[in-house]
Amino acid sequence: GVLMVAHFVITWAFLPLYPYLVRIVMLIPNLGFPVAGILVAAAFGGAATFALHRLLLQRFGPVGALSGAMFFCFGPMSYLFLVDYADSTFVFFIFCSLILMLQRRWLLMIPFAVAASFAHPGAVALASAIGLDCLVHMVRRDPTFLVREKVGAGAAIIVITLAGFGWPIIAGL
């Protein structure tokens, strides 16, 4: 019984996207998992920095966006994005999702949010953020918040929630 629970926890803890990406990079001859893992993490860390800059640019202008991206890139926790782990992959997909969320492009954000769901736990929070954003628009009776946006947001909430709980269910089976 204990071994079965431990196996479930270990299987669930490591979501599949990052290891699969590393395995693809390992197709380069003589490249082991540690080196390939660091290459994938560094590439996604750089891409996440660029995505954060694009995200911040929408709200804070060029100086604020550059300052935020530089702090992210060189700040005290930036070493995490050079470690053989899935954090940089997850953060990249979350930032891309948030960029699209700010633009209210709900259906386009779904692939990024689903990828984040299979990279690291926590993407279900995006579904909550969409729900809160929709609630704010409805409470304010925003005339620009059209029915098709409400349908798109609802679809995104459902798909992202299912994806967020998908891997634990798959691993459990």
C-alpha cells in the first residue's frame, strides 16, 4: 500500500512536458539528460524573459517592461531558470497565457495554458483568473464584453480546469 502511494506521488510530481522536451533535445548525439535539461531550461528561461517583457509592455510601457524583465532575468531567483527542472518551461507558458488573457483572446490562450498544465502544477489558477476577470466585466456592465467573449472565456475556463487536473488523473490511472 505504501509503495503504491509513493509511486503515485512520484509519478504525479513530475509532469510530462519538460521530460519529453528534454528527450527531444537528447536526440543530439552524446547529449545526456543533465546537459539537455539545462539547455531546455535555459532556452525557456530566455523565452520567459522575453514573454514577461511583452506582458509588462502592455501595462507599464517600455521602461517598466525592461526593468521588470531585467529583474526577472538577473534577480535573486533567476538561477532557478538554469536548473534542470520544469520551472522555466511553466513560467514561459504562463506568461504567454497572461499576455493573451490581457488581450481577452481566450481561445488562443488555451494551448499555452494546457502546456503549462503539463509542465508544472498551478495552471488551474488561470481558470480562476479568467473567471474573476469575467465577473469584473459583468459587474461593471462593460458594453465591450460581448457574448462571444463570454462563450470563449467559459470554454477556456472549462478546458484549462480539465487540463489542470488531467495529469493527476492520468497518473492515478
